[in-house]
Amino acid sequence: MPTDVLRQDAEQYLMNTYARVPISIARGRGCRVYDLEGREYLDFVAGIAVNVLGHSHPDLVTAVQRQVQQLIHTSNLYYTEPQVELARRLVERSFAHKVFFCNSGAEANEAAIKLARRYAHDKYGPDRYEVISMLQSFHGRTLATLTATGQEKVQKGFEPLPSGFAYVPFNNFEALEQAVSEKTAAVLLEPVQGEGGVRVADRTYLAQVRDLCRQRDILLIFDEVQTGMGRTGTLFAYEQMGVEPDIMTLAKGLGGGVPIGACLAIDSVAAAFVPGAHASTFGGNPLACSAALAVLRVLLEGRILEHGRRMGEHLGKGLQDLKERFPNVKEARGLGLLQGLELTVDGKPLVADCLARGFLINCTVDRVLRFVPPLIVTQREIDRLLDTLAQVLHKHV
Ligand SMILES: *Cc1c(COP(=O)(O)O)cnc(C)c1O
């Protein structure tokens, strides 16, 4: 089917929730994808920080194929090996003691918010329920998670919003200190704000937040939906930040493209969930968990984390260099392979120009170009992107 026919059908049959780029992707391999006409693109979007192993990674393909032949789904009324094994591996490799599985980032954050509320409710009574999150954050599109998201444009028109949420500026400890009260159950933040424009949390700030939360028995929730699974150079971003949260959420990279989310917590907090308190029909089904197990195995047993860290440094340096050279670049920032370039101009035309030159990149909050390639991206592929960005930035000066 030609792309223009597909576009017409999409307009007719799909709800109009996305402003799509005018190509249709038919297949992918490594860091490359191919459209219906067979044109090749280097993929620096990776399904929005999802395809950490790139496209069609043989280990992921084999794991999914095997599992599909054996068992796809059973519900959580029964035990399945892949789910328990995945939970065990996540626990062994993190601060957490227990895991709840779901299907997306928003659902993982819903679980985290519910868990925090139930913990505070059981321990302190019904007046302790508030979740404080950050301005310019992003936590999902369900009613609770869009309310936790500190961006008006995400909330507009969906009122009345659930109550019990408050917002403070990111990286500003005094503001948080003033906002906490007897009502506060949890502080929710991203170690690196992704959708909000690639902003990295300060280590000293996080240490102060951690201390405050510990003193007041306020739960610290890290939304690592985007930063988790090697994206920032370590398996989880918190490992580089010198602090551990009480609850952490994962999704995007977890299944390497197969939908799965997770909410992890320390024992004393996880104990607030008892049978009937929370559930998901699909959550942690054998198919999704086998995919995530394959991703974890490749990340932990291969050299990909280390490779991704080095590639992140290379990309970060290259973007910094572009900032020095071009007046229309305001700032280059990021951590690992979650990198951004803040422009003084609208990013959309640059995304279109990169597409025409065979590169998939993405723009967030209008002016921040975001680069989140698969962790297997090579130095040569990064250099090709940097050359192309230089051409495109020159054109739009
Ligand atoms: C993408 C994202 C979400 C939402 O994930 P979905 O799978 O789209 O629901 C939540 N938090 C962060 C930090 C994200 O980047």
C-alpha cells in the first residue's frame, strides 16, 4: 500500500491524537528503519526511547518467538515462570524488593500513586494523600498521571482533575520544602525530565529531597519510565545520582518494544498492596515478561550498558560542539543516550529537514530536539547525525 493511501485511511479511521510525520515504517534492523518505499532512515527516536536493543535484535526476536509458541497469556490468577523470573532479576539488580507489572508508563505511575496513597492512608489516616510533582514533568495521559504531569497543555479540557496533587519547580529544593505538609504522601519526579525538555536533576538537589522525604516519612517516587533500562548509561538513572527512591516506575525500554510497565518498591511500602488492592489483566503476561527478560539479559551480560555510556558521552560532546558553533542553539544537555539540544527557534522544520536527509529525530516542548537512539548506536552513526544537524542548523540560522 502506498504511503499516501495509508495516510488517507489513517485520517479516516484513527482518532486524531497524533501529528504524525509523513512516512510509514515497514521494517527495522539495528539502528535503521525502512519505509514502505524502501527508503532507509537512521533512527534517533527508537520508538521514543523504547527500542533500547535497536530493531529486530536476534535475542529479543528468539525469546518472543519461543514464548509465543508456548504460552501468550494466562492472567494473574496463576503463576508463570517468566513473570517471577523477571521480578527476581529486577529486584536483584535494584534497590527494590517487590514488583508489580502492568502495560505502560502511565499505568506504572498509576500503580505508584495508588501504592503511595495506600501506604500513607494505612499509616497516617485519610488526610495524608498529596503527591507533589514537578513543573515541566511528564507522567502519562490517564487522569491521575496527567494530573501529576506539571504541564497545563496536557490537562486542559479534562477537568475536573483528581484532587490531591501539587506542583513545584524542578531542581528547586526550597520550593519543595515549603510545599510539603502533613498532607504530603509522596514526591514524584523524573531523574532526567524527558518530555519536559531533557533536564537533568542536580545531585545535591536529589540528596536534599531524599533527606527531607526520609525525615518526614514521605515516599520518594522516581519515574524512570524514560531514564530506565540503560538509557542514561547505567541500568537505572538513580544509580548515578547517589540516592535511592522508595518506589520506581519503568516502562518504555523495559520490553524493548513489547508493551510492559513495572512499579518497583521497597518491602515496607510494597506491603500496602494486598490482594484486591490493585490489578491488571494483561500485566506481566508471559509474552511481555519474556521480552523484558531478553532485554535485561542482553543489557547485563553484554557490554551494551558500557557502550551506551560511551556513545552518550560522544553524542553529548558533539551536541556541545554544535552549541558553540551555532547561535540558534541555546543549550546542549542530557545524560547518556538521552540528549537534547534547546534551540532559539521552532524545532519542527529541523525535524522535517532531518527526515528528508534520512534521520529520525524528535522535538519536545517546541524547541528541544531530543535524541534517544538505540543503545547499540555506533560512533559512525552518531557522527553522521552530527554532520547532518550541522547542515540543518546552518540552514535555519
Ligand atoms: C513516556 C513516559 C510516560 C508515559 O508512558 P506511556 O507508556 O506512554 O503511558 C510516563 N513517564 C515518563 C517519564 C515518560 O517518559
